[in-house]
Amino acid sequence: MMITHLKLTNWKNFKTVDVDLGKRVFIVGPNASGKSNLLDALRFLRDVAMPTGGGLQQAIGDRGGVSAIRCLAARQPSHIELCVKLAESSKDENPWSYELGIEQERRGNRRPRIQFERVSRGDKRLLERPDAADEADEERKYQTALEQTTFNKEFRDIAKFLEKIEYFHLVPQMLKYPQAFSGPDLPGDPFGRGFLDNLARVGPKKRDASLKRIESMLRLAVPQLSSLEYVEDGGKPHLQAMYRHWRPDAGIQHETQFSDGTLRLIGLSWSMLQGSGPLLLEEPELSLNYGIVERIPGLLHEMRKKKDRQSFISTHSEILVSDKGIELDEILLLIPNNEGTRVIPCSAIEDATTLLSAGFSPAEIVFPKSRPESIDNLELKF
């Protein structure tokens, strides 16, 4: 299954979003245009769908409440809407549709509640809320049917799919200096603080097979690295690498000694090998050599072939989007203005198809459009 369409109203940077989606989606735009917030719309639906994660109330609370989510540029309407279409492929003639409208209490605790919730399969409507039971018992409006296994039997496929959405953005310092980070982990461990503990929980056979594949990649990407393995020291999990060195056994390192780029590449590779749901990657080019970055689209293509897995990638890297195997419809351009950020497919850029046919790369077409207009004056302001 894949997300074939996304529609948002009053979501963070966006007054409206209404775009088709493919198996790979590259999100490009200037700083503060909303790339992370667009990915977060999908994370939000995942958080709502998880029956053990607190559902709607927790998902809204983790983001600071309705007022923190609602688009500042919006005037009317005041509620938030999210709608996704899900299908087995872009040609599926009987897709799922899930729509959720959220409003805030006008008085009292100002809790978020359902304004509407709808589920369809093709032309058949399976759920329409609020219904008579909701009107008779207002407390029902504070939970979605999506998060309740007793109510979502007819469309549980949607909930199960959304639960599998994975966001992973490994922050190397989380592994290098674990003592500096205290407090509970964020839901889903998005920044890799518990990455080693997650490795420990995976079955040895599956873990070793995945690390062996990652090791073969690292040998090509990281000079002198010859092996990577999982080890335990006093019951604590570690990654251990061996580097070729003139002194025997002198090249052994643990994760606290790895370079940021090595840790980022390990985390990126692991996230692509594990899981089966949509994978959300935020600026995967960080800390990586350009030779690695230009191979990322190919890695995502291989992941799609082997696991039929959808990917969403936000990026500032022209190198990453220069791959001529990327189609114009796979790139979303974010254009901020006083009325909120617009989202358009790269194919909607004037003369984009002509430029592509003339030999321009996707990056050469889209990145000039994401360049801040007055950036040439940056040094003068400094």
C-alpha cells in the first residue's frame, strides 16, 4: 500500500496542500518553508493511529496543542483538516480515503476534538462522524475511530498501514555522548537515542544479516573500514568497527569513536533495511560525502524494488536531486509567502519538461526556484 494523495488545511505552514504522491517524494524549499512540517503531517497520522500511543489527544499534545499546529496565515476556517488517499498502486481503482477534521473547545480545557471523521473505500462510505452516538455522548468526539480497535474493524487496514510510518533522523551526538541527554525518549525514537537498544532487541540472525549488508556498503564508502559488528560489553550494546592499520588490532573502534558521517550512513542504511511502511527521511545528506549523497536516490530505488516501500525525503542537496532517474512529479517545491507556503510538483514549473528534455537535471530546474530572492545581500547585512 502507498499514500497516493495528501490534502491539508491549516496545517502549520500550510493554509492548503493538495498534491498527488508517488513511491518516492523529494521535498525541496528554502529554510523555514515547512519541509519538516509536511513530513510531520504523516507522523501525526501515525501517532493518531497507534492505539497504545495516546491517539489524538497525545498527538496534539506532543505538538503543543491546536493553536501551535494551526496555520498562522489562516483566517477562515479555524479548524485543521488532514486527508490521505491510500492505494495498492497509483492505478488502483478502489482506493481508501481517510479524512479528519480537528477543532478546539471554545471554553473549558480547550481540548481538541473531532469536527469530522470520514472513511471511504472507492465510492463506498464506511464511516461518517459525527453520528447520532457522538451527538448523544460528546466525550466520543475526543477520540478518533481510527485509534480504537473496537470501532475500526472495517478499515483496520488503514490504521495498520499508518502505524508503520517511520521517521528516522539519527543524530550522531546521541550515540557519542549519551550521558549528555536525559529524560524520556520521544515517541518512535526519531533521533536514534535508543538506536543501540533497538539493535539489541532485534533477533540475532536478522540483526547480523542486516549489519553484514551495511558492512559491505561501508567498505565502499568509508576508507580503511574492514568490518562492522554488534557486540555487548557488560550487557551494554555497542557497534564495533575494524579499520585497516599498520599496527595489529589497533584499528578497533566503538560507536563513540565513529565519524558523524559513518554513524549517519549506518542509521540511514538500517532504516531502509528495516520496516515496511513509508520511510520519512529528513536531510539524509547531512555529514555525508557528496559521492555517497549522489547514490541516495539509487538506494531508495533499490529499497522500493525489494520492499515496495514508499519514501519521503526532505533535502537541501542539489547533488541528491541531480539524479536524472528522478521524475519531475517526484519532486515537491515549497514556496513560502505571506499567505502560507504553497506546495507544487516540479512538473508544474514553467518550461520544466522542456528543460528536462534539453538535458537539465531535476536539481537545475527546481533549486533556482527555492533560492531566497535577496540572498545575494547576505554578506552586506553581516
